[in-house]
Amino acid sequence: MQPNKITRILKIAFGIFMVLVYVGMGVLVLMHTFDIPWRWAEIVFGIILIAYGIFRGYREITGESYYEK
């Protein structure tokens, strides 16, 4: 394999991993896994994490990248 192809595969794998981390953390926050004293803060933070994970997933699917410029 060419070094350029390996780099691209690793970037895609890391992108997918980060999407799973953001969405997973958002779900965990919404499930009251962490001891955050304000419920409204949990809801807002969980929704933001899930929304950002979906945004990153969309960018991963469409092939847009921050690094290709």
C-alpha cells in the first residue's frame, strides 16, 4: 500500500471512531450516567454532543475533510 492510501484509511477510521465517541457520550449524558447537578445542563450538553457527532458523521459520509486544503 502507498503511504498516502494508508494515511487516508487511518483518517477515515479515526473520523468514524470520533463520531461514535461523540454520539455515545451524548447518549450517556442523557441517560444520567454522570453526576451533573442540573438536569437541564445534562439535556443541553447531551443534545450538543449528539448533534456534533451527527454533523461529523455527515462530513465523513460526504467526504469533506478539514485536512485536504
